[in-house]
Amino acid sequence: MAARKSDPGVATAAPAAKKKSILREYSEAIVIAVTLALIIRAFLVQAFSIPSGSMEPTLLIGDYLLVNKFIYGIRNPFTNKVLIPVENPERGDIVVFIYPPDPDKDYIKRVVGIAGDKIHIIDKKLYINDQLVQTPQAVNTDQSLFNNPGDPPRDNFGPAVVPPDCLFVLGDNRDHSYDSRFWGFVPLSELRGKAFIIYWSWNKKNLGVRWDRLGKLIH
């Protein structure tokens, strides 16, 4: 009978141990998932959204995109300093970077000039190294022209040479973009990464999903 009396005590201990084991497994799984997410965000891929129309028609307000953070080098997630260089941006890349006048903001623009390039904009036309360059994705929607002394540098800029380790960037919506024409060059040290795909797009005006944009590669 003594053996039988001890059986309930043994039987009730097992579920408690099992319950503790399950809680521990879930906790460990959550910690691992969060850690992996932080590593991916810090070094590999980060999500951004488009709040303005400066990159239209390439990127629309309400587009959500992924940015390749590895392509321009592995960076210290706290200082953004490059630890392991990979490659430099090329003309035509759409890049996310720390906005030079305000480090708390991130901007997205198209690279049109790299170090050593001579940039000259004459009556809305872009010249690089004295050669006319036409970007198929770029648009001009304002017929007015700023070409008087004291006018903003939107339609006439330079000539200016891009300094070492810097970029000259423009928005595709050329008449409605606040970019290098106004505030200068982007240091390579301020890069976040290269935009490569739209994973979600929400039209606030029509309150609907732009299904045709999901999965669209960014060029």
C-alpha cells in the first residue's frame, strides 16, 4: 500500500515539469526569432515606406519597400561606419541614406553622380561630364523655368564636381524633389542601402491595395 500512496505524488510532478519545459521552449524560440530579426534589420535587409511624391512615378506615396543593407558594405549598426566594404553605388541606383541636414531622417533618391563626376543642370536638362544624360524614369511636370539670378537651383545648377566618397542624388519627380541641388552631396558614410523591391503598396486616397505593385522590382 505504501507504494500505491506514493504514486499520486510521482504522477503530479511530471505535468509541472512538462509545462515548465514548454514555456522554456516558447521563450527560447521568441528570443531567437527577435535576435534574428534584429540581425537581419541591422546588417541585411530593412523595410522603409514612402511618405512623399519626390520619387514618382517610380515610387508612390504608400509604397513599402525593402532595402539591401549588405550591398554597400557591412556597417556598424550604431555608428553606420563601414566595417567590411562590398561595393560602391552606381549611377541609377535608388538609395536610402541619412539626410545630411537632419540625421534623424532617412531620404530616398536616385544616384546620378559619383565621385569625380561634373554635374551641370541647364534648363532642367542634366549633363554629366559635359554629356547630356536622360533618365527614362525621371519626369518634369512643371512647365515653368527657374533661370533668373536668385532663383532656386531646381532647373539650373552648377557646374559642380562630386567630391571623393560622395554622391549626387536627384528625385525622379524632378520638379518636386528636395535633393542634392538644394542641400549638397551625400557622403558614402551616410548610406543605408539600395532599394530593390516593393512588398506592399497602399493607396490612401482610394483606401485600397495596389496589387499590381506588390513584388515589383525597383529600377
